[in-house]
Amino acid sequence: MEALAALSVAAMIMMVMPATVSYFSSMNDYGHDFEADFFILDITDVYKASEKITVSSDGASISFDDDKKVISYRRAGGRIIRSVDGSGFITVMFGVKKFDIRDEELHARLDIETENGEFNETFTFEK
């Protein structure tokens, strides 16, 4: 009797398994880029707290000064790194294809694009 019950439970599991696998495999992976979201939150918080914005002479980095510390962002290879007071670094985003900074009279404009094309944004910071 126990063997018959065990076989019937195993048969039920095997019968349900293909439907379960096909259901989960048909679900779309949204592929959301959470690094980009965290980068946006980070740079906007730093921008809101800053009193002065500076773009490097070669246009490779942007710095935010709040009279206590200077936080800068720049591209290094395929990633964006953040430095505090010019020392150390933290990678805040990977897979970056484009990181262009333009220094305009009243604004600093930052264009970012990822390699997979999911993130393509332009930020404008008032000086």
C-alpha cells in the first residue's frame, strides 16, 4: 500500500513538472538595469547637496563640491567610478559605452549610454 501511494505521488509530480517548467520559462526577463538606477540616485543626491560643480579641462570627469568634500565621477574603461577628495574609488556602474561631459556656460551636461543600449540618458546640472 505504501509503495502504491509513493508511486502515485511521484506520478503526480512528474505529470505537473512539464507544465510548471514551461510556465516559468515563458515568463519574460525584464533585464532591468539596477546599476543605472543606483547611479541616478547617487549622482542626484550628490548634486542636490553640492554648492559648486566643476568639469575637468579635458572633459573626462565631473566634480561636485559641498564645502566638506569633493565627489567626482569619471569613466575608467567600461565603468563609471566615483572618488571622494581625489582618493580611492568605487565603481558605481559597469558596461558603460559612452560617458561624455560638456561644460557649458550655465550648465554641465552628462551623456551616458550602456553597452547593451538599455540605458541612454542625458543629465543637465546647473552650475
